[in-house]
Amino acid sequence: QPMLADNFAAAQSRLASVLEEGVRADGLAGAAFVDSVVAAVRGAGASSGEAATSGAEGANGAAAKAEPLDAEERGTLELSMRIFLERKSSAGAAGALVVALIDRSIELATARAADLNTPFALMEDLFDSQVISESEALFPQIEQRGAALAKLMRSTNNRAKLTFIRTCNELLRRLSKSKNTNFCGRVLLLMAYMLPLSERSGVNLKGAMAPSDLELQPDEAADDKQEGSAAEDGSLYASFWGLQAAFADPAAAVKPESWATLVSRLETVLQVFANIVSTDAAPSAEAAPADLSPGGDEAAAASGGEGEDAEMEEAAHEMGREVYFAKFLTSPKLLQLQLRDAYFRRHVLVQLLIFVQTISTDQLQRKGAPALAPRQREAAEKLRARASELLAGIAPNGPLFAAALERLLVRERHWLEWKRDGCAAFDRAATEAESAPLAAGGAKKRRSGAAARAGGKRQQLGNSELSRLWNLGDNSLASIAAEGNKQAVPSLSAYLQPLVEQLDPEAGIEKEYLLTNDKVWMWKALRLMSKKDVSLLGKISAQGGSMEAAVNHFVEKQKGNAGGEEGGEATAMETE
């Protein structure tokens, strides 16, 4: 143990000298820096000072560069770089130096001299040691390096991906959703850019809803009720804030015993919103008298285009401003002021439209909730149309905001359908451009296999349907064999390998994201087990059994078979 500690201390000292050279503006970079780091890890230099200057010179240095670092040496390098970052951060190093260290770690990981997780481990340590203001100042530097970091995560390195997700989630947990709204959005955008669309950690497969923890005060509302004041009416207070419970649990809200109450509350709230909109619109119409001056109509018509352009520019500027997302209080005394606030009403209408879309799709049915009856669907459609109309009438930029929300809801429906179909990956391999000559019209002629064999002519078999089927594709034995190979049944070990990787404790995959929650995958796995190894089904059907136990037994069985084969070969060699 003392020898190992001495070796690590010596390697850390040599690496510190090389990293000092690397983070300087005029220091080592590129291949020279990578070679110097590899030599420093292996102690190729005569001393720590010589490692920084001579790098990987000499016969020993050449030998060190020839072989890649093993797992233990990469661990030493990552730990040394994290210690170096901690010392520099404690000493109040400038942001440029810290960013340069991140760049050097990316170079090492790209060259496979360091573990792919090294840049992400440095990012985690960096943001954990900085306050919010300093983290926000450094975050644009990480955004600029998003493309290089994404390439490292695409190398099927679960550890790097989990470190990145953990770093971003911890940063989001520290940020205030009301004060640091812009920063939270940038963190989420970076995660969306760097992680693939099929990343299961961001899919919400179970469709979990945000819980509601509102504390209502109906007794106070009843005490403060005043005659002629609708906003402070206890019934309106209960109807309005009672909607939040339905929005948080749509499955319970659509049950027959609670549906009538929900619809009544929604209609009451929408009627109050409509009255407020009409009251606000009346004074504005009276305050804009007609232009009675000579030539007023002609002047207005001439300046119509310019006024419309200026209005659109002002609307774009208004929409581009950063909005403060406030948390609304539930006191009955504030309800009248809140209902007069256009932003507050817009917030509630957006919630209502999201709720209506949730209950109108099959998302709740897949979780065990009953399907909507025809009358319920008709009532939901009327509520959606009325809420959209009220949303478009709220200034500023009501129609523009309503149209943008409608597009978002359409994309949300596509997202739900994609999750329902199993979250198929969007990534597709790039195809090479075909070198076929262009037709006279500029479009390439596409020929099927059958048409190519017939010299480009369609075969007519006397029946339109038979002709269509015959000309669909190639019917040669080679094509049929190639098509059969594409749909070949995988081996049991190959099919279970993704779950084996997920069950590895170092992967850190939570149970809710395991493949065992995918019913289609489980069905295929059981079919393969019944065909390849029936004994595994006993591990599942036994008391307390599970697919995880069967997979672990299968892995141990494979290791035993491999060990037995090696032992048999050794015995045969000894006999010879």
C-alpha cells in the first residue's frame, strides 16, 4: 500500500507539471500534449520536471506512446486531473484556465488516452464547486463544446452519459425555477442537444403527473365574502383552485362520479374569464375615437402597411423578452387581483388546454383509466374550443401566443404516439449518393429488381393486383436470402446482452428504466428462452423469481461453460 501511494504521488506530480504546460495559452496542445501526458502517467521521464519539458522523448517515451493506457492508468489520470482542477479552483484560478483544462481533457478522451468520462467528471466537479452566478458565467463555454462532448457520449459509454445527466440534474436542483428560469432552460436545451431522442431518462414512460400541494383556505373565503363581489365568493374560490387537483390527477377527474363537478367548475371559470375580457375590451374601444380630420381615412390606409410591420416587430420584441415565472398564492383576498392579471388568466388557460389534450388521448387508458364516453369527448371539445378562443383574446399578442401553443400541443401528440410505439430510435445511417444517371426531367429513375431484370419494363400478368405484387421487388434467390438474413432470430445471449449491461451496478440504471418494463421485449425474451434454454423459465416462475434472476443465472452458466471448455483444452494438451 505505501508503494502504491508513492507511485500515485509521483505520477500526480509529473502530471501536474504537464497540465500546467497544457492550460497555458502558449503551452502544449494536440498530439504533443497527449504524448506528454501518457509519458507522465507511465513515468517515462527521469524526473517530474523533465516530464513537462521533454514529454515523451527517448526510447522509454517512444515505448510509452506505442501502447494505450490501461484501465488503472486511466483512473490515475482522471483522478489527477480532478485534483488539479480542485486546487486551481480553490486558488481562485481564472475561468480561462479552467476552460483550457476542459479542452485538454476532451483532447485526451478523443485520442483514447483518457477515459471518456474524464471531461464529464471535471464538469461535475466544476459546477459543484461554483456558486450559481459563476456557474451561469461558465455555462456558455460548455455550450460551445457541446458538439465535441456529444461525440464522446455517442461512443456507447454509459458512465459518461450518467455523469452528464447527474451533473445537469444536480444543477437544475440548485437553480430557482422562478429566478433562474433562463438558466434552467439553457441546461435543458443542452441536455436535449447532447442526448439522443430515444434516451429513456427523459421520456417519462410511465406518464407521471406533477403532484399538487396547494393549501386552500375555504373558511377564510367564506368569512371575507362580500355582497356583489364575485371574485371573493367562496364558491368561485373553491371552483377555481379546485381545478388544480384535477390537473394534477386527470385519471381521477374523468371518472363518472367526478366528471359533472369538473365540467361545472370549468364552465364557471371560463365564464368569469369571458366577463373580464369583455369588460377590459369595452373601455379600450371607447378610448379610440375615429379620425374625423380631412384625409384621415387616406392617411390611415397609406400607413397601414408600416403600422402592421411596426406592430409585428414590437410583438416579436415583446415575445423575446425574458419572462419572470411567478408562483401564485392561494389566498382568497388575492383572487380578484389575480383574475384581473392577463398573465395569470393565460397561465390557467394553458393548463386547461394541456389537461383537455391529456384526457382526449389514450395516455390515461394505458394507465388503467376508463375511456371517455362520447358525451365526455363532446364536452371536452367544447371546453377546448372556448379556452382557445379566450386565450387568443388575451393581450398582448393573443393570436400569436394561441397559435404557438397549438403547434406545441400537436408536437406533444406526436411525442405521445412515439412513446406508445416503443420509442423507436430516430437515428439513421447516412446513405451514399447514387451514381445513376439523371432522367430528362432531372429526377433519377428508380427501378425495382423485377423491373431491372425485365429491362426496365413492368411485367403484366393479366391482373392488376398480381402485376403490382410481381413488380414490387426482386424475387431472385439471392435477394430472398438477403432479406431473410435481415430478419433472422437473434441468439439468446445477444438479445439478453442489453439487460445484462443495464443490471451492471456501475451503469447506475434505475429499475423503472430497465428493459424488463417493456412488455414487447419481455415477450420476445420469454419466447427465446422457451426455444433456446427452458431451464431459465424456472428461474422466472419460481417463488420470488424474476427476469433479473434468470439473466444472472444465464450469465453464470455461460461463464461456467467457458471455463469448462478452457479446462478441457488444457487437459487434452497435457495428455498429448
